[in-house]
Amino acid sequence: MGRPGGDSLLCPEIFGEFEDVPTRWRTAVADRLEEVAAARGGLLHACGAFNALYFDYSPRLRRYTVEPDPDAFVTAPVGGPLPVLPAGAFVRLTRGTRELWGEVAAVMGAQEDVDQDGWAAGALSGAPAADRLDRQRIIVDTDVFGPLSTGELVERGRWLRPGGGWQDGHLVGPVPSVVRDVSARDQAGSFAAHLAGPARPLLDSGPLPGWLLEENGEITESDIAHAVRAAVSCLGQIMASAPGLRVWGLYGRSGAESSAFADSAPAGEVLSAVRRPAPGGRARYTALWPLLDTLIRSTDRPDRLSGVSGVALVVDANLALADAVTHRGSPPDLDVRLDDRWQQGGIWRAQPLPVHSLLAGLDPLSPAGVGYAESQAPPEGLSPVAAGAASLSADDASHVSVVHMDDELMVLTVALSRSDLETGRLELGRSVLALLPQGELILHLHHDGVALPGGLAEQRVRRAGSAVRPVAWPRGLPPGTRLTVAAARAGRRLTATTVRLSPPAEIQGFGTVLWEYDASVLLRAAGLTVPPPAPDREAGRPPSPRPSWRPAVAALEHLIIEALKRDGEAGPADSRRLDGVRLTAALFGSDIRSPALLWTVIHTCEDMALLDLLTQQSAPQDGPDVFTWWPATPEALRARSASGWDDTDHPPGQPLSRRWIRPQRRRLPDGQQPSQESRRDYARWRMEIEGIGADTELPPGMTFVHGHLKGSGPGRPWHRHVAQPEER
């Protein structure tokens, strides 16, 4: 047998960022992973993709050509207590003196508060793991090490019988909810911690330790875990770019088999079951695994629920539902959305329109755990936001509005009431707080036009009902002051800012108001009978492009300016600048590494550059673009003009850098089809913008033109577009 990593497809760049992997490697790896998925039942988790490259899985032989040391495998007794078994873990299934080797192909939640028709309690959807144990369904593939012997086949048959402890080839039971400080639900993180810890001997016989030693001079457990996790993420993105695969989360699925399921009778029954609300127009939550178990077990092919085939069905059902939602296949008066990706293979939510304002701005394929959030909300009849202020006078309630939400980011506006200012609280609403991590949060407060001292600029706050507190507010804020608040959903930082009015507003009977305000809140607090004029800085702005393109988020604009002013590098005439990566870290914390969130910030900055709110320059050595804020001073105007950023060089409404050809789809002449290279480029581009869940298939009759410098041909795609590419 060979050594791990002997396959030329394994390169050091795979353990870093996706965009650093050479294009020819990406293409070759995507082709290989398509073959591996086909050889393993049409389904491949990104952790399994890591193993396939590191231990050289042969699609032709249908086995690993490197036989890892079984002493580093996890031992799992069939019918006994289960350890944490992340996707990708090599496992020794034991019963008495007998054992079988395998690899964990998939893991999903298996809480029991569900009915056979898929009905699930709303409180289950999005519920966090219990403090100690979390019930899971673990699917082990025992064919990855080659054909089983006759004795092993007989033994496996015994285990698969009713009462054998391994029905359908699934291990079901409680596992520790946290191991090595990583959630057992985090498959990539658990797999990385597993290989960096007890399974380290598996990696030591391959190239990764040597690469890390050469790069860092020493190797720590955290270095290994970080590298493995980066590789899993990178391989997930590569699978998303493979023409023959569709992705759901970190699972790659045969596109042909997924399409075949979508055209089948079970797919129609799944769609019908999910797309019906509960009696009385209430939201209904449907869990896919029990629904599929009921539908398939009554057919002439109940074996499709066994092993990897059962997980493939779950992925197919999710993809069919996602397609129906994306292509508006649901009834027009019904809101259908994914609410929990983990539990029971996926829990979907259906509710008649209209829906809560929290959902109105949320991508229907971004699981928000609304069911659990609703179960934690105050008594029925009070919205989560209104209930937060129920203890206050009706004349002294703050006003919270969700202006943008997707799977990575949420942006709100909050009008502060007199009580908020006096008691030191920031109202967010229970629904919003339910989407943020538990524990202490950090409030980064900006006050437009005022330099706040450190104690006000950064404050540590905790949940208090539907708000966070204690908050020390700057002096002089009038009731009704409107804050823009943004948070990465995976982070603990709330970034908030006031917005200075130009010119200030004069309110009869009240005085001068310097910052944007909510007219109704100010009116109530001041006891005025005539509503003051309410400024609207969004008036006249074009509507945002559809969410699937990671559009610019106008509500982030002032937060970006404040982050540049506070954290940017000093430039000429007191200007401040940062590249997109560091600006994202300044907004949401250095611990947040989300490509989708990064592109949202970059696209917003590009939009601001087109509106002359910032300037944009290419960084040396093909790095991320640099965005600069300039103060409104004569010195800054002269410095900006001397740098080539005057109005004549950058007409409003024109692309900022006319040297660049934007990435775009282009219609082909009748009868022509796009090349395989164009399909792959388009898939990579969509994935870089949208993440691994993007729709990577070119529309019929279209080809793809890669973004590049004029006259240079296709180059590294630092995309500068703001809206959906034009079709022509």
C-alpha cells in the first residue's frame, strides 16, 4: 500500500483559502470528487472528500489504496453508548468479539419530538443541543475499505436485522454534545478536532505535518485543526464548482440522481406534505427524515432508506424543496422556508402570508431557527419586539425594524425611547436575540461626528429579556434617535451608529435635532401633536438586487464609514483606508471568516464608490481592493484629486475602474452550447459570490465571460460588479 498524500491532487493550497488553489488543481479535484461520489452511492460529505484525497480513495477499486492504522479509529459498540462520530471519522463497529471497519458518511439530529408524517414541534426547530447529550443519527459506510469477506457480510446481516442494533445501517442514540470544546453538531470542526487529537497518527503518515512544520517552524494541535477545517471548507467549495454535483451544506450529490428524484412520485409527496400550514393558519414545521421513512418504507424499495442511500434521499428532498422555493413553485399566498438544517435531516416551515417582519427580509434557504425563537417568545398575541416593551408605557416604547437579513448578516434600525436612554438598554427583540450566540455580547458604538472615549465606544452587554444592557449612552441623545445596528449571526459583536443629519432638523416645540430620528417616538416623548418631518436617506435609492447575488446592503453604508474613520489606516489629508478583509474584521470581529459576509461588505463598498462615498483602488500583488474614506475638507479634496479620484475621472453611475470587464452571462447563438470550461468558471464565480450553497448551473443558451483586465484575457476574478450581471 502507498503512503497518504501520494496522489498528486493533494496540494498545500487546499489547506488554505479556496481562491489560492491553482485553477488546474481545482478542476482536477472537482473531476476526481465527482468520480468518488459516484463510486460511493452518489453522495460525498466534504470531510469524506478530505479522506478521499489524503488516503487516496480509488473510484475504480471502490476502496482506499492506503490502509490507515485501525488503532487510530474510533471504536463504536453496536447497540451500546455512542462516542462523538463526526462525518469522515474512520470507525470500528464492534459487537462482542466481531468488528467491521467503516467511515462515517453522514450525521444528522435525531430528537424524537416528531410524528411519522413529519410533523415537528416548533420548539424543536433550531433548538440548541442539550447541556450534555444530543441525540444523533450516524450513517456508517462499511464498503470504503473494499469488499467485505463472506464472514463480514454474514455478521453485517445479523446486525441489520430487527433487534440487531444497527437497523438500516444507522447508529441512533445520544452522544456528548461537546467534545474538545467543539460542538458535536459542527461536523467540520469535530472532524478537524478528531484528526488533530486522538486520530493524529492518521495524519502523521501523510504530508500535512511536514507542510505545517515548513511553514510555521512548529506544529500545534490548533494548527492542525485549523488546516484540516480550512481544507474541508475548500473542498466543499470545490464540490460546489463541479458540474456534475449539486451541494446541500457540505454534502455533494450526483446532479443526475438528484434530478431523477425531483421527477419522482415521492418528491411530489414531500412537496405536498411540506407546503401545507397548520390548522388556523399557523406555521407548520415538517421534519424530512420521518416523512421520508413513512413514504419510502411503504414502497417496493424500502432498502433505499439503508445506509448512504437514506442520506441521499434526504439531500434530494432538500434540494427539491429548495428548487421549488427558489423558482417560486410554492403557492403565492404561502411562505415556505428552511428553518433548521441539522435536526432530522432538515425541518421546513410553512405559514400563510403575511409573515413576521423578521422573516420578510430573510432568505428562505437561510435556516433561522424561527420555531425555537417563537417558543421562547412572550405570550401569544405579542410580537417579539412589542413584548419587549410591554412593561413600558405605550407612550415610551422603542421601535425596532429589521431592514436586512440573510444567513450571515442582519441589520436593524432601533429608535431609542426615553426609557432606553434613562435605564441603559438597547431593545433588539427576542426573535433577533435568538439568532445570536448565547452569552456576553460586545457593543461597538459609533456616534456620528463625535469621538467617543473607549468606555463608550466598546461596551460588554448581556441579554435582559428582549434587550441588552447595561448600555452607557452618549450625553445629549434625544428620545427617538435612530441607531443602525449590524451583527454577523455567528459573532458576538453588535456594531451600532447614529447618523448625523445635514442640515439639522428644527422641531417646533422641541428644538434642534442633530441625528436621524424616528418621528413617532420623538413625538410621543416630547408630547407634540404635530409630527416632525422624518428624514429618509433611502429615498430615491434603487431596489437591492435579488439576495442570491450577495448584493450591496445600503443599511451598512454609515457603519462602514464609521469603521473606516475609527480603525482605518491614516492616509493623505486625514483619509482612512482598509481593504475588504480588514474592513469586514473591523465591523464584525477578526474571528468571523465568512466568504459570503466578506463579499457583502465588498459589494457595499463598491456601491459606495460608485456613489462617490468612498474611493476604490487595486491592491498590489493582486490582493483585495482598498477602500478609502475622505473627510469633507479642502485639503482632502485636493489630495483626492491629485490621486486621480476627481469627478472628471469617475463620472457618477459609471464603473469605477474602466480597465475591468465585469463577470457576466452572455447569450449564445441558437444551437450553441457553453464549453465545459465556461460552465466551471461560472460555477466557481457563483460560489465565490454566494458560498457553497449557490446555484452553479448556467441557464440554457447562456455562456459565461470571466471578469478580467481589458486586453489581458481572463485573470484572477476580483469581482467589481454591484448588481446582477446583464444578460445580452
